[in-house]
Amino acid sequence: MTLYDPEEPPVFVDPRFRRGFQDRIVRWYRRKGRDLPWRSISSAYQVAVSEILLQQTQATRVAPVFQRFVTRWPRVQDLHAAPLADVKQLTDPLGYHIRGTWLKELARIVVERHGGQMPDSLAALRELPGLGPYAAAAVYVFGLRRRAALLDTNIARVLTRAVGLPSDGSVYRDDRRLRELAEQLVPARRHYDYHQGLMDVGATVCVSRSPRCPGCPLRRICRAVTSSPPVAVWHERGVAMAAERTVGYRVGSTTAVRPAATDSSGLKPG
């Protein structure tokens, strides 16, 4: 049970850092974002197709299959009418063979229960086959252009490094606190470009091993690079808990030091 003020967010992120983080991600994406075929579509159904195809598969392998898929079945009604064997013939070469069945079942449910329109709530999207919490949120953000926080392995790595949390050996690695952190960092607007950029930074720059810090848009504010005290504080059981931070570029080790008593933003450890 948390005892912090209900009017106060469970995690506090320094507002100056938050604005800088959001702006740098969005500007970088608009200049250097990857050219992926599903980024030019506006159909929530086609976004759902891309998310299911991308599961456990690299984007470069998925791109040509996705283009063939949506050319052949551009609407959910077209997929609903297609034989399962035809769908699996296209998707099975990617591996993870259950995805063809998921796509067919998703089309059936959308056509028969939702009148051929993708559901417009996160709860309903999560009930569709093949859409877990991340994929459902991605359809919500990218297909319906609604605000929600996306969190996968790449995004969690960027967030924990940038705000100064160790990614191993810390209570702050648990999903609840990471979700709270992700939610606090989503901008009120521009959340489409923000999330696309965040995913690209995690996939191409802030990689797990040997991150390319000199080319990262966050390098001037990233606590892992600057070795500055963390900028996130959780409020729980009446205590403001500042995280331990990792030192240097290679966030992911269990080596961490206690933050200083206060930083330039006035954050104090509990």
C-alpha cells in the first residue's frame, strides 16, 4: 500500500529533464528516424498486423512480408475472408508459426464482434489474439493516435540509463516502477513521434552492448553518460526514494553508487 499524497504522481521526474528528454527524442526522430513501411499507414488494423509480425523478428525481415500482407489483405474484412493456409503461407517463413493463426482470429473477432472496426480502448485491444500489453498499446498510440505509455526491453533500457537507474540488481527494474516512469515521460502531445523515436534510439543507438553514446540525442542529459545523480524519485510508504545510479557508459552492470545528497534539480534521496 502506498502512502504518498494521492495528488502526487508515484514517481517524480525533474520537469527540466523531462522536457529536454522529450524534445531531444522528437527532434532526433524527425531527422533520423528509420524508414519503415508501417510508419506510413494510418489504419489501426495494419498497425496490429505489423505488431504481430514484428514479435520475436527483426524489422528488416518483417518489412517485405508486411508489405505483401497488406497489399493482399488491406482491410480486416479481406483477412477475415482469406483461407488460413494462405495467411500462414505468407507468415510462417518468418518463424513463430502461431502468428498466422492469431491474425486470422483477430480478423474474425474484429469483424464479428466489433463491426469491422478495431476497438478503441486499451482494454478491448488487449483481448485480441496476439496483442499483449505492449502491442495493444502500440496499436492504441500508432493506429488510433491516442496517448499511452509504451514499454518494452529497448525502451526500458533507454529510460533507465537516461534517468540514472541501474538496469540490473535494483528494485527499480520491476515492471510497476518502470511503467510509472514511462508514463511520466510521455508528452501530452507529439506522443506518436516521441515513441517512434524512443524505439529507434533503443534499437540503433542505445543498444544493450557497446551503446553508441557519441551519436545519441540524449548524450548531454543522460545520467549514464554524465555520471550525474538520478532525476527520478519514487514516493512510497511515505518515503521519497531516490535510485542508485550506475557509473559510466555501460549501464547494465550491478555496480552502482549512492547519489549525492542533492543534485542541481534539488532531488534528495530518502
